[in-house]
Amino acid sequence: MKIVIAGAGEVGTHLAKFLANENQDIIVIDRDESKLSKLEAYNMLTYVGNPVSFKSFKNAGAEDCDLFIAVTPYETDNVLACEIAKYYGAKKAVARIDNYDFLRQENREFFNERGIDDLIYPEYLAAEEIVVALKRAWVRNWFELCDGELYVIGVKVRDNAKLVGMPLKKLFSLSNYAHISAIKRNHETIIPRGDDFIRANDIVYIATTEGASQNILDMCGKEDVHVKNVMVMGGSRIAVQLAMMVGEDYNITIIESDFERCEELADMLPDCRIIHGDGRNFEILEEEGIEDMDAFIALTESSETNILGCLAAKEYGVKKTIAEVENIQFISEAEALNIGTIINKKLLASSRIFQILLDSDSTNVKCLALADAEVAELVAKKDSKITRAKVKDLNLSKDLTIAGMLRNGKGSLVQGDTQIEEGDRVVVFCLAGAIHKVEKLFS
């Protein structure tokens, strides 16, 4: 598949590296040669030029691409670049935006008429993830799949968890509601087999069916937390989107160090308490009642500050902490600490792009990107390899596992004797770089 990425900033570079690992034909266009030089070690073509230039587009060999992704820092450039790409025969065009108004249903026709198939607003995606994290405070990750019939839950287990020390094959025999799809241990993600077992402080990713979350909670030795009072450090666009989504459901306090931004926030979010101050100052945290907070969310521009802020909140007894960590290299370290849920806009944007990449009808597929793994939901096509034998006889690669499926509207977990049929919607967990293997199984 020929994929063109306009913009080699953080999001574009991350996407390019991810997609290059999937053996795709990648072209990256950017004005800044120094940004493109960082991609020289990867299997892709780069072109120094203006992403909104007809000349640059032709000289880069970007005509007739299967997917065009515009992720420059400027949404107007992204929209125009998509129009140019469609003019030159791009089958699909996706633009990164920074304005929620563009996502409103009444404005979709404007973009559809210009050939733009999808819009990605990373801050909005991040706010959606935080909403899920507040509702499911005992988990690290909560992915809803197959119309809510299946879930993948990420949980950090402690010594008190019932499944610690239990071989997975025994767990499978005792439970028909849990499939351990992956284990994150010591900065490494493992696709486990029956002889593997869970250790304390592992982050486990569990596939389960609708209504079984209470059983998973008990199995992992967790306590559900009802969140009402929320403190947010940093008045970013994510914070604004979050407050607009759930401001009526929670008592939200936002601490922002920039006074002018505080004034803007006060006008935009009249139902929130806006505090001018440095959220790294413990005295301010104490004055604003951090000890009474159920959740603490760190959304400053600094990953380090957000990590330290969440650690401090834990010291004050806050049960649920959420940190925006944009430095990919920090995610593994942050997961090893007592941080809670980690939000990364690049991974969220990647999830949306993979969803578009894997299936022409993106309503029938999901792909959720973690730091070094993906969870994909795909539809089994007629005569595809995945349908030709029972799962145990498919000789699946060790870097992926089939976790569950939806058949005739009913979700179920997949076992060795399960045979996938045409039309089944199947949940697959795989390590980073293996998604192309998954695609081949289903095509």
C-alpha cells in the first residue's frame, strides 16, 4: 500500500516509523530537511518540500496513493494538502485538525465535498480516553470492542491478586470469562502461552466478555473507585475538551500557571474552578484540597512534570492518577512507576490511522495502539486463512494471539478448538510490527 505522510513532526514521524515496520510503501514530505534526516534509517522515501505545493507533490511521486495523511502543525495546510492529494488521485485523505468545531456533524459535508475522508483531532481523542479512565478508575486501559460485547482491560496486578503465580493454562480451565492476551513485564511486552504465569507488578491485558468486569476486578484484587472530585494540572486543549465533555458530572479544578490562559479558561469553562498557580507547588496543591480529590490529571506540556505530578498526588492519597506522556521513550518507565493511566496523543492518532489503514470500511475495524503492541478488531473475509482451520492448527506467529470474537451479535472468547468463520469480527492482540501478519490472515 502506498501511503504519503505530509508533515514530519512528532505525530508524522511516529506514524511513519510505525507504518514502515508494517512493510508499507511510505513517502514523507516536509519543509524541514533536519526532521526528515531522522527517518533515513527507516525503509521509506523522504522529500524536502512544501506539503501544500503541487510541484512538491508531483516531484515526491505521491500521485495515486492509497492513503494520504496530513499531520503538519497547521490545520489549514492539512486540509489544503488533502484536497491536492485527492486532485492527484489519492484514494483516501486524512487531515489532522486542532478545532473541535470541524468535527461537528453539521460541518462534515464541507469536508466531504473537498474529498477529505477523515479528520483526526488528537486532543479530542485524548479527552475521550480520560473520560473512560475516570469511569473505570481501577484499570490502566479499557478498550471496548465488537459493539461492547468484548473488552480488553489493562490492569497492573499487585501481590494480593488471585492470579499472581497461577499458570495461565490453569486460569483458562477455571475461568471462561478471561483471556490473558499480553503481559507487560520489565519494559517488555509478552504474548503469553499456557505455561506462562503472572507476577506481581505485571501489567496484564485481559480480553473478557460483556458483564464480566466485576469478575476481573475481583481476580486482580482491585477496588473500584467512584470519582467525583477531579484536579487537573495544566489548562491545555485536552483539559478544555475534557471539561466540556464531563463538566456536569464531576467537580473539576484546573490549575494553570499562565494568568492570561486562566482568564480564557474562566470564560470557556464557567462550571470549573480555575486556579492561577504552579501545580508543581505542593503548598498550592494542599490549599486547593488535593487530599479530597478522587482523581488527579496531569496535562502540562512536560512529560516529566506530569509524571512527577502524579507521583506527588499518589503521596497525598489520590486513588486515580492520569498523566499525559508524549515522550514515547518515557512511557515504559512511567508504566513501571505508580502513575496510573498514561495518555499519549501520538499513539491515539496512530490507532485511528491504523483503523483506516486496515479496512476500507473503518466502521468494521478498530486498531488500538499501545507503546509496543496493537489490539486489532477485524472481520474475517471469505476463504481467508483465519477461517481454514481451528485456531490451534493455524500455526499462528508467536507475536500475536486471538483473544475473542463476535458472531451473530454475541461476543465470546477464543480457545484452541474455536474455528473462525466468514463474517466473524475477531479481536487480535499483537506486538508492534506484526500488524501486517494479522492483515494477511484476514484478507
